Amino acid sequence: MEKKFKFSGKPITAKIVYAAVIAILCVSAIVVGIVSAASKAKDPEAPSDPIIEGEGGTEGGTEGEPEENEKEEKQTFISPLVGSVMKEHDLGMPVYSTTLNEWKVHAGIDISTDDGAPVYASEAGTVSRVYSDPLLGFTVELTHANNFKTRYSNLNSADAGLVSVGDTVESGQRIGSVGDSSVSELAEEPHLHFEMLFNDVKVNPLDYLSEASKKASLGIKD
């Protein structure tokens, strides 16, 4: 009768050898797996669109650069009348007031002209105030886009009904005429006291009047 091989019949030494071989094979498989994973981690796929850093941020991006619609565009106005600047805007250096016989800062510009000369809106806007200032006389205030306001003082009070609060006016629309209602500038020659505010802070109107308007209406060539 043919004898069948039985593992259990082998000596104990052979069993130990077989077990050791199997253990070595298992450890080898584990080591190969670990080495393969480490190799992949050291060589990751390159990004399809590499980022290159520069002074202004990343290449191809817009970081550090304003969007096109965020770039400030200086708003321009037209002169409210034809004349010449007799007193400029100056919040740092007081100027002498002949009427009050004292020195005071000048928050607007005075444009000399003929008594009764028409005064026009320097830009399209809404009439926000019509009032009598204790020093500057009859005044019309317009509110414009981009947080601008313009004030026209020393107007003829007879034109009080020409515009009213809430009215919408166009650029160049007549809103009054030059008078002598300003108590603080009564001794001056006929003129318009013109102020401009940006974000409720008084600014120099000449910085915002268009060059063409300054040249044609005020005779300013530079």
C-alpha cells in the first residue's frame, strides 16, 4: 500500500523550518509594501498649474492688484459761473475778512462776477438744503454721486423759490444768481462763495473742476 505524506509525521525540526520560511515570506511582503509606499510619497505628481511667487503675489493671480472696478476715477465738475477766483480755498492759512475785520480760514473759493450773474449746478445732483447761513447768506446745497456735496452761498434771496429740497437738477442747470446776502463778505465785490465737500469734509473745489471748465469759465490756464 502506498504511503501518504503527513506533515504531522515529520520531525519537530522540519516543522520549525517550514514555520520560519513562512514567517520570512510574510515579513518580506510587509517590507516591500512599506518601501513602495515611501517611494510614492517622495515623488508626488506635479501640479498641472504650478504657482510661481513674485513681488506682487502669485503669477497669474490678482492678489496685490486692485480690480478694474475698484480703481478710483476722479470725479470732475464744471464751474458754477463765469468769473475769476478772487479768494482761494485755504484751511491752513487764515485770510483777512474786510467785513468782519478779522482773520479767518476760507473753506471755499470766492468767484467774482457781476451782481445778479446766474449760478449753475456744478454737477447733476439733488437739492439737499436751501437755507440762510448766518455768515455766508442765502445758500443752496446739492448732493451728488460718490459722496460729494456742493454749496453755493451769497445768492440772491429773491431766487429762493427757484429750487426746493428734493429737486433733481442737471449739470449746468440754473439754481440761483449772485446777490449780497453774505454778512461776512458784504464788503467784498459781487461774488459767489462756492464750497465742495467729499465725505462731509471740505475740499478745494479747484481740485475737482475740469481743466476745460477752469480755463473757459475762470480764466485759469495752468
